[in-house]
Amino acid sequence: MKRIAVFCGSSKGASDEYMKAAEQLGKDLVERDIALVYGGASVGVMGTVANSVLQNGGQAIGIMPRFLDEREISHKALTDLIIVETMHERKAKMAEMVDGFIALPGGAGTMEEFFEALTWAQIGLHQKPCGLLNTNQYYSPLVDFFTHMVNEQFMQQRYKEMVMVEENSGKLLDRFERYVAPGLKTYER
Ligand code: AMP
């Protein structure tokens, strides 16, 4: 794995655990010689993960839409900051550059980005691993909702299993290395 996309909050969250998790993920990426690709902001969990990568001697690449450049306060010391025109371009650029997708805790923006990566994996547009870093059990209600989707037959079990959920970022990255994509989504006729 050469580059991983990390989606995460532009806010800091209510607990210090979120910042600590971002710092640890940054270290773990650098240790494995994996570059960070993320939204390019200097604020919230986004800024913390980028700073951790840079402080540990790694590469942090930001992809920022021009109109958000000021609002999200672009990180000024990244290895590379790529300015794009639209949110769609940002996600497309991130997706094409990386070998996997991780969501650290974040809000609606993080979820939107993660779900695009996940749904594209379901329909076979890519074969890259998708993982949730479940710091402070933040994503446990979402994992319960996936179970609900499976029980109500709106999600296939193999796609629920495709989402890797770990509290420890090192463990999550180890699982990424071993990931094998499931077969394509099938439909009942
Ligand atoms: P949030 O998790 O809401 O703090 O947002 C985290 C990141 O997601 C930020 O970089 C936002 O710019 C981005 N984001 C927010 N809304 C969207 C959207 N509709 N599509 C793509 N990215 C978004």
C-alpha cells in the first residue's frame, strides 16, 4: 500500500481520544511508509492526522476544493496541496490516488465520503479496502445499523463484513494489507 485516504471530522470532537487516535494513525501510516491523502484542512481531526504524519517524517497530500480553501483553512505545510474545483472532483481525485479508505470519527461530510467509497466497492468500481476506526466506540451505532440493514435484507452480509472495524489503527492497517475484495453485488430477480 502506497497511499491511503483518511476521511475525518473538520471538528475536534468532544473527547481527547479522537485527537489521540488521529495522532496514532499518523504514526502508524508513517511506520508502514504509507502516504496520507485527505481533504487538506488544518482544522479538527483532519489537521491533527496531517500534523502527525508530517511530524513523524511522512507524506501528507491534501485535496481541497477552491471554494473551501478559506473556510476549511488549508494546511500550509503539506507535502502537496492539490486544489480542485468541486467536491466531486475532490473525492474522485482522492479515490484514484489511494489503495484504501479509512474513516476516523467525523460528521456528515466524513460519512458522505466514506459511503461513496463503500458503495463503489459494493458495485465493483474499485477493489480497495474500507475501514472504520472505532475510537471511543464512535462508530458502534453505525455498525449496529449495518446489522439492521442485513437483518432487514437491504444489505448483503458479505458487504457488512467488507467494512473493517477496529479501535486500533495498527490492527486496521494490518487487515488492509490482507484484504481480498468480495464478489460483485448480486440482485434478486
Ligand atoms: P465533517 O465530517 O462534516 O466535519 O466533514 C469532513 C470533511 O468532509 C470536510 O473536508 C468537508 O469538506 C467534507 N464534506 C462535507 N460535506 C461534503 C459533501 N457533501 N461531499 C463531500 N465532502 C464533504
